[in-house]
Amino acid sequence: MLSVCSSLEKVASTWQLDVSTAGAAPERACHVLLKEREKQIKPFRDEKIITDWNGLMIGSLVRTAIAVDAPWMLESARRAFAELSQIGKKEEGNTLVSRHQKGGLPKEKAV
């Protein structure tokens, strides 16, 4: 992450640059950093949907929506619950699976 801590004029003066050159430096630096970042090995992404964590998030959204009177937040919680209910419902009954992943999860071994 790059941040600007001084005025453009001060940076240009300190480094003996014209203002337009100094102004273009952050964009050039971002471009260089992004090119280097693309060379890195990407971290593993775990795409599982954990019902417990999503339930905690949905409950927090509801409580916060009520506390700060934010109808949009309550609507977000409703949509999240509807999605979780849709993808995580067990085939039998009205309960949710504890975790879900597109394409299925490996079966747990009996201990």
C-alpha cells in the first residue's frame, strides 16, 4: 500500500523534480509493485462455506442494524440468510449442513 504523507510540491522540491513528474511517481510505483506481485505464488484459497461463521455474521448484522437503525444492513442479513439457507440445506429435513463447498466436500471418516 502506498500513501501520500507530504504535499506534491514538497516532494517535488525535496527530490528536485517538477510537480508533474512527482505526481506520476505513485502510479508508476503501483504498476511496478503489481507486476512483481503477479510473479508471486498465489496462496491457497479455501472456498468452503462454514455455516457457523456465516450465522455469526448474519446475527451481528441484524443486531447492528437494529442498534443503528440501518434498514439496508437488515436487508443484507436477510439476503445472506436466504443464500445460506439455499445452499446449505440438508436433503432431508429443515436443517443446515455445518459446511458446504461447490462440488461437494469429502466425506468425513468415522472415528
